[in-house]
Amino acid sequence: MSGALSGSAPRFLRVRGVPHHVVVDGSGPVCVLSAGLGMSWFDWEPVVPLLAPHRTVVRFDRPGHGLSGPPTGPATAAGEADRIAALLDALRLPGPVTVVGHSLAGFHAEAFARLHPARTAALVLVDSSVEERPRPSRTAPALAHALAALLSAAGIPAALGPAARRLAVRHDPAPPALVRRVYRTSRVLRGTLAENARYAAVAAELLALRECAPLPPGLPVTVLAAPDGSARWERRQRALARRLGARYEAAEPSGHLVMLDRPDAVARAVLRV
């Protein structure tokens, strides 16, 4: 079965010793799409037909996600920013690029813009994670590793992985065979738990980067939020937009998975810049 859904050929590029699954569609200026915790390249599928006539669209799976190999070390904000740069180098797409990060990957996209300013044309944060006072835990990674080993030994990924995906994604448009291929693996369970355990540490690292690595002057930044009736979440997203000097937009109606619920809103935010 092909890794791609929209007709493009999947690639596996080795970066830092890990095979990364990458799919490239379209032509024109480059945009990179990075999905949130536990998500896969195919979660951007509804957006691709709207972008590909105008952009070279790069989707990739982080280690332990989708079809990519397992991670070889802990996730960091700088490491994820450098991962995007390394994949673009391997694809011979030097930039500048529009980098789009959803949820947790919003941390990675912003870090890329701060650490690789010359390669950044625009930044789009899609219902990005926001942490004003993150509290990293030294024990969380070890606990996540132990839990992943326990669940994997019990056969939980094969038994319940696709069901957990169905609970998380309403009206999932992904082909069931592809969901089973990805979410029945212990690799994805381990990768998701490991990345989640590093969430607060990555958030704290990004806050530190904001103090020492400014965004490029005049960089177009969009915060595309999905308040979904939550006044508190809307306030936090608007505060993020003010902090970054960004344009604020609300995707309504939409749940957290804006690329599935409102692909048109995501495409407009990318194409505007």
C-alpha cells in the first residue's frame, strides 16, 4: 500500500539515523505541514488539494509517528526545528518556506522560525498548544517509557490502537486500512507517549527561545484558533497572537483538528502569505 493518499510518491529520508516518511505534492513556493501529537501525514489530506495548485506541500511524520522510524532521543524544540531544516535539505528545498504547525507542532514551527529565520517565509499556527508556565518533569520520560513497554507487552496497540484513534478523531476520513497500519503498532504508541512526556520541557525551551531568538522582522505570522465555544481558550490564543505580533483568526465551527474540520481556513491562512 502506498504511503500517500493524494497521488504523490512517498519517500523515506534518513535524518540522524532515523528513516522519516515524507510526502511532497504540488509545485511553487514551499510550505511544510507538521501535525500534532499522535497524528500522521494523512491528517493533512483535506488541505492538500487546496494548496497543491499553488504550493509545494511537504508533509512528514516525526519519529514514532505515522510511518517514520522510532525516535533515538528525547524531543526538544531546537531538535524539531533542525529536523524540519534537515528534511528540507534532503529534499533540496532550501526555502524560504511557510511552516505550519498544528497543536504541539506549533512549538516546533515557531522554534524553526526563530532558529532558521533566513529559511522562513511565514509562520502559521493551527490551534497551537499554548503554555504560559510549563513545569517540566524529570520523571515523566521514564514513566512514559515504562508505560509504553507495559502496554506493548500486553498487546494493547494491536487490540485498541485503531479504536483509540476513532475516539480521538470524529468522523475520521482516513482509510481504515491505513489507520490500522499505523495505529496497531507499538512504535506509534511509544513515540506518542515519549513525545507527550517531553511536552512541558519543549514548551519551556520555546519560552526561553522567545527571549534570545527573535522572529524575523516583518515575518507574516497567523494564529488560526478553534475556540469551539471556550472563552478561556480563545483568550489564550489571542494572547499568543499578541505575543507574536500575529494575525488572529478563528476557525468556526471547528474542533481542535482544524485541518479536518476546516481545511479551507487552513488553506486561506497559508495562501494569504
